[in-house]
Amino acid sequence: MTRYLIAGGSVLDATGSKPRKKTALFIEDGRIARIGKEEAVKAHAAKVCGTDYRTIDATGKTVMPGMIDVHVHTSYGDITSAEELNLYASGEYRALRGALNIRKVLRAGVTSLVDPGGTWRVATALRDAVNAGMIEGPRMKVASQYLTTYNGIGSVFPTWVEHPVSAFSVMCNTRDELVKEVRRQVRDSVDVIKVSGDGDVLRSEGGMGGSLTLDDLKAVSEITHLLGKRCTIHARGRRAARDAVEAGFDWIIHASYIEKEDIDAFLETGTPINPTLVLLMNIVEWGPDLGCPTPILEGLKRELDAAHENLSRAHEAGVTMMAGSDSGQSSVPYGEWHARELEIMQDVLGMSAMEAIQTGTRNAAFALGMEDRIGTLEEGKYADVLVVDGDPLADIAVLQDKERLDVVMKDGEVVDTATPLPQPRIYRWEKPQRIWSDPRTATQEFVRAEATRKPEWMVRKEKAGKAKRGAGRGLAQAAE
Ligand SMILES: [Zn+2]
């Protein structure tokens, strides 16, 4: 394995300490072997291997841990409809498509992810193929199909349609069925059990009320932990979130509607929340340009307002937040918006830039159960490192601009971010029905060209680009 010296940069180690200038990292055997003052680290490298290492010059740049996204659905395929998610594409096709999509995620600086549920056994296959060195992608911990009831997200069709085996969920309407399904999924080598605790804005019959009893949740948590795995839950509403904490779930996804009285339970158990607000924010901002229906937009706006109030308060009180993007949905396509969640943590939940960065690094490592190996730049940890052309503490949005991720390193290997990825054609059966009338997904390219509401960093960048080009033209004219 190649050894690397990353020198000259400002090291933002994500432990919470201030960035250290003129600090170097020495990478050996996929780990951070040394980190410290540049001269000392260079001397160490020379002693170990003479000059048998490559130097990455990070002068004027920020060196930070690879990002961790705890909410990427690798089997979804940038879906625009329930049919697309649950019916048409085969498991085999999804796995091959997923192999391309996780490369996009890695190239966006996400070196580890959690897949909290999806169709077939796509995510476990991708995880194993990455670990075996067959395909390139982030380090993954994965769930399989959500455990759902008729009354939660995951019950996608009316009961007169048999629940399809291809759905992203498996129907478990009794406690025995829940327990049996946990056993089955653990047998099939998942890392995480995902439970559907309630609904969302697409479910018309007030889906935030919670769909499982406390005892149901306790049964899932007990058997999951007995079998040495971890469990998480989709819980937008208050009841499912609060009950899941009490039942011992390892982390809660969304939790937008928790109230003041619920916060102590999170603090006492140390249960983190993965809010996943970029999904809502992207639809609210660009949905109108893409033909998203008004009732959905209004519902999502209301949830964003609630999350702002409730999750800011939870953060303030000390509840741990972990960043996740829900990538795989068409409003959050793979490899595009992972770092936007960090900006939202800052803007909507009132975090400092450092706290926001930690939600997508140090804090998020918890969801993989790898706090001791990833998430910060410390000696002995895996060498998952980004070299960023900019200062994310001054402008956190630089992390969204892939052109400014100079180096993405995973496990001590530099990821090729330059060779163009294939641009696959999209089959009719992949996108048979649409929620948005516009067939395109919200890629950064789309937003640049089409959206009327663009992120601030993008507008700034475009203005700066124009000014530069303008200046260049001026010179050319002067020369003529
Ligand atoms: Zn999700």
C-alpha cells in the first residue's frame, strides 16, 4: 500500500479542537500512523521508510475527516414514485445500478455511510462487494427491508393488493412477525434493523400518530440487541420517537415533532437523532420548479418549521445529532447534496460550523458502531481524509462543491474523482410514474441551469466566475 504524507494544510480533526496550521498526517497501511507538527511527522516518515512515500501538498487547504452520511438508500435509484421504488426494477439490476451510485457518493467526499433500509438484499450485496474489493464505494453498514405494519410508512399499496416481495418494506403486523423478521434479517447478515414507526406527508390519514406499541418496539429492540445488531426507526411524529427511545432503539430518524418533555429521555439514554432535513429542504426549494404538488410542499414546509423549533431545542439541550441526506430519493440524488445537511444543521438548527461538521463526521461514526475507528483525524484511525480547497468553518457550503474536494481518501487510498463515470440511460420501467412532472432529478447541474432559488454558495460562485471572465475579457480587449 502506498504511504502518504499530507503536509502544509490546516488540520480540522473534528474532535472539536481548533484547526491546527502546519500540521501533517502520515498514512501507512490504511491508517493514520502519525499526526502532528510537520517537521516531527516528516522525521518519523523518514525513519520508517526513507523517501518511500507520496506527498500531498495541502498548503492553504483544509484537511478533515471523510464525511459520514447515515442515511443513504443504495437500492432506491433516485426514485420519483412508489411504483418505481417498490415494483419494477429487479433486485439484480438494482445491485448493479447501486454499484455506480455508491461511487458517486464516495466522490462527493462521503467515505462511510449507513443504508437504513431498502429493497431486496441490495445493500448487503453492495457492502460485501466493497469490503471484498470488487467495487469502489464508501464503507457501509446496512439494513434490509423496513419492518412495517399496515399503518406505517412502507405499507405502500391498499390491502387488496398483496404486499410485494420487491417492496422496501416487509409486512409484520404482529409482535411474533416482528421478532421473526428480525431473526431472518440477522441471518441474512444485516448490520441494522429498520422499523417503520409512523408515516409521512404522503400518507393522507394523519400518519404521524405512531403505528407500534411500546411493547412491540421493546420486543424488536430486545431481540435485535440479543443477536448483536442495532436498531433504528423512521419516526417523524412524537409518539413513535419517544417510545423508541424508551424501548432502547439505538438512534431515531427524523424526530421532527418531539417536544420539550421528551428531551430528557434522549439525554438520559444518549440516543442520537438523524433529522434528515435536506430531503425536505430540496423539495421545498426546487419542488415548484419540478412540478411538485402544492399539498406536499405545504406539508413539508410545516415539518421544516416544526423541526426548526423542536430540534434546535433538542440540540441546545445537548442531544446528539447525526447528519444524513436520504440520498436515493429524486430530490436528493446520489453524490450531490450529502454536505448540504451540514449547512442545514447550521442554518436551521442553529449549530456552530464546528458542531455542524461533527454531525457529519465524529457524531455519525456512532451509527456505524465505529466511533473508535472513523469520524475524526486521530492516530490509529482509518485514513478517511478530505483535502478541501477552502475553509469549511468559514463557509460550510464549500463541502458541497465537488470541484473543491481536492483529495478524497478512503482507507489510505486516494479515490479517483477525475475519470468520468458512465452516464447510464434510464429505462422506461425504471421511471414509470412521476411525482414531479419534470423528468429530471435535482442534480447540481439542474439547479444551476433551471432553478429560480439557488443555494447561496452557488450564486456567489457564479457571480465570482462571471467577474473573473469579465476581467479576462477586459484584458483581451486591451491587448487588441
Ligand atoms: Zn430514508
